[in-house]
Amino acid sequence: MNVKIRQAPKANILHLGDPRLRQIAKPVQDLSDEATINQARLLYRSLQNFRKQYGFGRATAAPQISIPRRMCWLKTPPSGPE
């Protein structure tokens, strides 16, 4: 799936101990659903903002930004010839 990342608001990352992190996340049913796409954009933007602010960060999961869905955004190094 090719998701274009447009400007999205950033979300606050929840901290350890926040009860929202203990909620059971729901599975993603439809990757083409507009709400799911918007949530993926928010995940991307939140990770980008975290990396910009702190200089590190590999991934974030939707529950970490108050979205109780089973999805995450993972930043991997570029691949290519070595």
C-alpha cells in the first residue's frame, strides 16, 4: 500500500503508567479506510516529531498516541547496494 504522507497534527506520546496504554487495541480491518490512513499519518508525524525533538526513535505504536488500534510505524534505515 502506498500512503502519501501529508501534513498531519502531532500527537502527544503517552508515558509509562498511563492507563490508556493498558487498553486492548483493536485490529485494523481495512488498510484503505480513510480513518486508518489518517491514523497512519498521525503515527508517522508523531515519530518524526519525536525524532526531531530528541534525536532518536525507531518506532511508535498507535496506543502510544491514544489510538487503540493494532498498528505501528517503524523507521528503518534505507536499503540499497552495500
